[in-house]
Amino acid sequence: MTPVAAATPASEVSKSQLAYDYLRDRITSGDFSPGYRLVLGQIARELGVSTVPVREAIRRLEAEGAVTYQHNIGAQVTMLDRGVYRDTMETLGLVEGFATALSAPFLTDADLNEAGMINAEMREMITTGALDPARFTKLNHDFHDVLFQHCTNEHITDLVRRGWHRLETMRESAFAFVPARTSASVDEHDNLLDLIRTGAAVAQIEQAARQHRFNTMTAVLEAIAPS
């Protein structure tokens, strides 16, 4: 009889997930900045677990590209790669623009009002001088999530979410790099909402959504030094 491999205890799985969530949250929020060393023992002590689930979590993050191993250094948060960032943003601009265009005819007044309220909160953060880049990025995500929620192509929607996830693992908060981009971003959001409300052509909505993403990409690439 072929021996059956022992199942991983549920407690170890949950601890590994705990460590993964903990590390990913701090990487995406910027608490663990690019180049930050991930010391297994220290993280394990902070979480009250052994180094085994922490090591598993770091392996998952390495597979996602959020963590790299350096000789004589160990695990550290991956540096932002201009080429990878550009490719991700260009791809996301194309699929997100198309997803928004497909979703637009099905957006209700309630949907558009929800998106408008999110954008108003973003604008308030700017006008009050209380900009929190991580919070602003989360609201930006929520805004676009409303606009493409009715996309009729599930594969396209999946590609959009994969693009967002990839940006998160790169700790991409564009507004931390280029806070001046915030005002233009919310203005472009308002323009998108106006186009959808007035029944603009699908191609026009797609172009506006795509260009909005490309504008952010250009601002970030101009702000960071070449690698």
C-alpha cells in the first residue's frame, strides 16, 4: 500500500496564513520599505509562532515577487523595478480601460453615486492637507472597482484584479511617489463619471480610463530614479 503523506496540521496552516497576512500588509502599506530585511526569528517572536510558518509565508511572498533573497543578506522586500512596474501598468491600463467600458452601460445611478462619494472623500483628503497615501490608494482602488464591477467578461475582470494584486505586491502607492498627482487623479475620476453619466461612446470611456492609468504610470516613472 502506498503510504499517505501526512496532512499539514490546520494550526500550522493558520499560522502560515497569519504570517503571510502580517507581512503582506506591512509590505503593501510601506511599513516594510523596499530593501527591508525580513528576519525570521524577529518576525516569529512578534507573532508568537515558530519560524516554520514565517518561512512558508516568505516563500509565498517570494513567489509573488514581493520578496527576494540576497546572498549574505537573506530575505528582503523587493526593490521597485521600473520595467516590471511599467509593464504592469501598461497591461492594467489596457484591460482596466476595456473592463470599465464594458461595465459602463450597466452602471446604475446608485453605482455612480457610490463612486462619486469615494472620489469626494479622496478630494477632501487633498483639500484638508490630510493626505494618507496608503488610504488614498485604497480609495482609488475602491473607485475603480465600482466602475468595472459590471464587466461582462469575467476573464478580463480577473486580469484587472491580477494587475491590482501585482501592484500591491510591489507596494505601489503612486501617490507616495508623486503626491502632486492626486489632484489630477480625482479630476480624471470626475471626467470618467461625467462620460458615463452622459452616455458617452464606449470607445471614449475606454480611452479615458486607459489614459488615466497611463498618466499615473508616467508620473511615477518620472519621479523615481532609473534602476
